[in-house]
Amino acid sequence: MINFATLDDIDELVNLENAMFDERKYFRLTYVEFLKLLKKPSTKLFVYKDGTKIAGYALGVVLDHKNMWFNSLAVLREYQQTTIAKELFEAVVNHALTHSFKGVVLEIRADNKALFRRYSHIGYSVFKDIKNYYPDGMSAIRMIKFLSS
């Protein structure tokens, strides 16, 4: 079941973040960063719980009155062959749609060809290349999809 994260979820979110993201390649969210994000009205942090266990999360951030930023998504390995990632991604997009945002912006690693194909296939287009974006120096591709309600 997908709900908004609460302060009680932070420890589990940090554990998930640390398990899923190699700090040499990705910026990891810390306890303090999750705490700050959860206190901001512009942050929409969705969690998928299997019973009481967090199986995954998706983070959306309001950029401005027009766009929502799909910032991050993580799903525990044992749940990766399910629809959880898709459902979490759709939770962010649906939030943007129901709150009349015009677009959803996201970034991916330039070397992640599979994710690039997936997002391109569902209507996202490149609007910016960002050199040396990730901790290992990899560039990012910023993409956007304009929404229609």
C-alpha cells in the first residue's frame, strides 16, 4: 500500500537508501536530509509498505507552480520483480496531475541506457545535459514530460 512517509519512517528509509545506492555513484539521503524533506510542504515522499516493512519509496519535490521534480526512487531488491517501482513512480506523476502541475522533471545517469529508453518511451524528452553531476563524475540527463489533465 502506498502512503505518504511519516517521521516514524526515517530510520527505515535511511536503511533502504544505504542498501540501494552506492555512494560512489549516487548521492545518498541521510537521516537529517529525510527529516528536513518530510517537514517541507513542497516534498511528497511516498512509501510502499508490505505490512509494516517499507519495500520502496519515491520522492517528488515541487519545483515551482508549474513543475514537479521526480527526485528519487528506491525499491528493496527482493521487491524489484514486482510492480512497486512503477506504482511509486505513478504516485508522483498522479500527484502532479491532480495538483495541476504542467510537467514532471527528472534526471538520470547518462550511462543508464535502459532507464533512458524507458522514460523516452513514456513521453519524456531531454532538455539538458549536466556534466559531472554524480559523485563519480558521470553526467546527468535531465528530462521532462508535459502533463495533460
